[in-house]
Amino acid sequence: MPALRLWSIRRSIALVIATAVLVVGALIAGALWYAGWPSLHRASTVTAATLFDLLKLVFSVVAGIGGVAALVVAYRRQRVAEHANKLAEFAHGLAHAADLRAEAAEGRAKIETDRNGIRLFNERFAKASEQLGSDKAAVRLAGVYAMAGLADDWRDGRQTCIDVLCAYLRMPYTPPQEASNKALPAQANDDASAATSEAARAAREEREVRHTVIRLIGRHLRLAEEDANSWRGFDYDFTGAVFDGGDLSGVTFSTERVSFDGVTFGGGRVSFDGVTFGGGRVSFDGATFSGGEVSFDGVTFGGGRVSFDGATFSGGRVSFDGVTFGGGEVSFDGATFSGGEVSFDRATFSGGEMSFDRATFSGGEVSFDEVKFSGGGSVYFGMATFGGGEVSFDGATFSGGGMYFGMAMFSGGRVSFDGATFGGGEVSFDRAMFSGGRVSFDGAKFSGGSVYFGMATFGGGQVSFGMAKFSGGAVYFGMATFSGGAVYFGMATFGGGRVSFDRAKFSGGEVYFDGADLDYPPEFDRWPDGHPPEGLHLPHG
């Protein structure tokens, strides 16, 4: 920006005054010329008026000179102020340009830093992946910790790191017990025995690596969601993996999708104790439970969906003892129970839904002993097949919710409600088919709620209400068909409530009320000949 150029104040004022004098002189001369250069007469004496006029002229000239000087000063001040403003604007422009250059430089530095950071993360990822592929267990273990540490530091690549750890668990794996039990050929020599021993040792080392992966995943899922190192909100894919132990207790699944589809639980103990399912979807579809123990004790189902559809329970124990169902859905649709034990003892159902639709029970045990149905929760066994094993609700309390066995087929096994208390809710066997097995309500107490056998078919098997107490509620056999099997009310007490066989058909089978106390007798249609049909055994009197 060019500098401000001004003369000195004295020089400026002198030049302006001289210019003014010249202009005034020129004007006077012009006036005299125009007047014809008249002669001036000098008086011999100076009067007071003349003197006064001269003084006024002098003062006018002095005032004019002062005014000219003031104008010069004001003009210079204005020039200086304008120049100062231009300098300020110019300085602001320079500062803004400097800021832009600084931001650009910072942006380039950040890009370079990010590029270097990504390069560093990629190098760490490649190194950890290489370690995970080592044939030495110690190196693989170091790779597991390296990958977990990278996931903590690299937020944008965390899902990738988690995917790698999950993929490691999906790799083919033979548990140590199976490796040790591999049969040797009859002509096995010392070398073969040594090879088997070495394989078992390698399997134990690999199990330690795999359990470390599970432990690290569980540790990060227990952290609060706002923690910078929390792994919540990410997807986990364990499809087809083999679990022979591991601890995921106390973790929280909120919005992510977790897949245990096709997983094999063949030994050891896998703990999901105290897990909170608050959303998202956790799937065990097609999983195989053939040994060991899988524990969900104390779990809270508050939302989302947990699925065991098509799973096979042929051994071991799966425990849901003390769980709370306040929402969400748990599904065992199409599952096969041929062995082992699944326990929901002392669980609380206040909401949500559990489904065993089209499940097959040919062995093993599913236990709901001492559970509490206190709200709108429901358990479905629609079209399930009971050919063996046992499903037990002994000592359960029904004050709400529902249990549905609609169109289920009972050809074997046992379904037990012994000692249960029905103060509300509903248990339905509508359209169920009984050709074998046993459904027992022995010693149950009915003070409310309803049990339905509407349109059920009894061609075999046994349904027993022995020593049950009816003080309220209702048991309906409306339009049921009795062609075989037996229904027992022996020693039952009817002090209230309702037991109805409205429009039931008796063509075989047996219904026994021997020893029952019928203060409120069951309801039957009027018989054409006035006598009860064959197979219906009422107490004497």
C-alpha cells in the first residue's frame, strides 16, 4: 500500500495564504481595471470612521488567514484519518490472508497426520494379522492382544478388527478332549502316540488363544457405552464357531447384531450370566448343544430378539435360571430336544414372548419349575411334538400371561404342572392331540385363570388333575373328543370355579372323578338316556 505524502504544516499554510493573497490581489486589480483605474485621493487627516474601517479590514484579513489555516489543518486531519482507515483495512486483509494460509497449512498438516496415522494403523493391522496366522500359540496370543489394542486406538477401523477376531473363532478347531480321544490304529507305535500327544498339546494351546479372544470381547462389552474403548454397538459374527468354554457374563447387547448361528457347544462352560438384552438381535439359530454347560442365569430380556430357532439340544445343560422377561422375544421355534437339560427355573415373565412353536421333544428335559407369570408375557408350544422327554412347570405361579399348546401333539414324554398355582392367566391345549405321554396337573391350585382343552383329541396318553383344588377359575373341555387314553380328577376338590365338558364327545377312553369332592360339580351336556356315557366315572352319590 503506498505511503501518505503531505507537505509540512507550515509550508502548506504559507502556500495557501500566498495563493489567497494573489487571488485577492488579482480580484482587486480586476475591479480597478474594470473601473478605469480611478485615482485615489489621500485625505490630509484620518478620521475615526476611516480608522475603524481599516481595523475591520485588518481583522477580516487575519480571520480569513486563520480560517484558511484551519481548513488546511482539517483537510490534513481528514487525509490522515482516511489513510489510517485504509491501513487498518489493509492490515485486516493481511491478517485474514495469514489466517487462511495458516488454516490451509493446518489442513495440509492434518491430512498428512491422518495419512501417517492410517499408514501406521494399516501397518499395525498387517502385523497383528500376521501374528494371528502364526503356527506358534504364543505368537498368535500376542496377535490377539495386538488386534484388540488396535481396535481400541482405531475407532474407524474397530469393526474390522472385531471381524478379524470373530473370524479367528470361526476357524476349524478340535477341542483338546477330542484330540486326546482320537483312536490310534491297532499297530500304533511310539511315534504315533507321540504325534497324538503333540496334537492334544497344540489343541490346549489353541483353546487358550480362543478363550482369550472371548475374554477380551466380553471385557470390552462390559464397558459403559460412553467409554472410548467400549465395543458396544458393533456386530459380532461367530457363525459356525466351536465354543468349549468362555466368559461373556455381564455384557450388554443393545443395538448390534450378534450371530451364534450354527455354533457348537460341545464341552466346558460358556457363561452369559447377567447379560442384558436391551435391543438388537442375538441369534443361536441352528446351534448344537451337545455337551458342557451354557449358562444364561440372571439374564434380563428387556427388548430385541434372542433366537434359538432350529437349534439341537442333545446333551449338556442350558440354564436360564432366574432370568427376567420384561420385553422382547425369545424363540426356540423348530428346535429339537433329544437330550440334555434346558432350565428356566425361578424365571419371571412380566412381558415379552417365548416361543417353542413346532419344536420336537423326544428326550431331555425343559424345566420351568417355580417360574412366575405375573404380566402379559406368553409362552407358545404351538404345533410342538412331544414324543419323549419332559417339560416341567412344577410349582409355577400363573397370575397373568399365557401358556399355549395349541395343535400340539403328545405321543410320549411328560408335561407337568404339578403343584402349580393358577390365580390368573391362561393355559391352552386347544386342538391338541393326545395319543400318548402324560400331562399332569396333580396337586395344582385353581383360584383364577383358565385351562382350555377345547376341541382337543384324547386318543391315548393321560391327563391328570389328581388332588387338584378348584376354588375359582375354569377348566374347559368344550367339544373335546375322548376316544382313548384317560383324564383323571381323582381326589380333586371342587369348592368353586368351573369344570366344563360342554359338547364333549365320549366314544372311548376314560374320565375319572373317583374320590373327588364335588361341591361344585363339573358341567356335562344332558345325556339322551339319562345315564353318563361309558368311560365317564363319577363318584357315587
